[in-house]
Amino acid sequence: MGTRTPGRIIIPKSTEGLLKLATKIFAKHEEDGAASPLNAQQDYSWKEEGPKVAPCLKNHEDAEAATKNAERLYRACDIDLPSIRAIVQNSAQVLKGIYAKNPKVLGEYGFVVDDSKQVKQDKPKDKPEDKPGE
């Protein structure tokens, strides 16, 4: 009886884990050279795909860093945003009070003034109820 152990091969599900594994495989494949058993693959070639691994990993790492930086920047923005929103809304009300007869002046401050007539929407008519038994 042989000493073969049944083992599952675990391939990382994460992009970073997969790319790090690919880096190790490619390094071993290059080390083995022409004797590499991976040369037997017919659908894919480490000669073609291997050089793509390092730049792909770098792009992934850069994207992760950018994501973390974006999250940090959004958190910093969120700290000041409520007070800025409040002062903009209050300024609109103050200016609207000052220029009540000519609200178009608020456009000079960057506000969009919509002076079109509001059209009343008709209430939807109730659907006739189905009579029981019909």
C-alpha cells in the first residue's frame, strides 16, 4: 500500500491571496525551466500569463490603498458636511427673506431659483372595489 495522502488543494478566494500564490507558482515554474511540469498545460502558458502577475498584484495593492484613502477622505468630509449643509440652507432662507420681492437675486449667490408655477396634481381616483360574489 502506498503512502499517498488524500489532500485538498486550497486556492485562495481573495484576489490578493490568489495573486500571491500565482507569484510563487510562477517563480517555481521559472526555476524549473524547461523541466517544469507546468509546460504540459495546453490551454494556458505561464510564459504568457506569468509576467502579468506582478503588475496585476501591484494594481490590486494600489487599488486597495486608494480605497482606504477614499474611505478616510469621505470620513473627513462627513465631519464638516452637516454644518456646511446647514449654513447653505440658512443662507438661502436669509437671502430669500431679504430679496422676497426678487428671489432671482439668489442666482448671483449660485442658488438655482425655480419660479415656475406649481401644477396641482389631481388625486388619483379610487378604483371601484370589486363587489363580492361577482
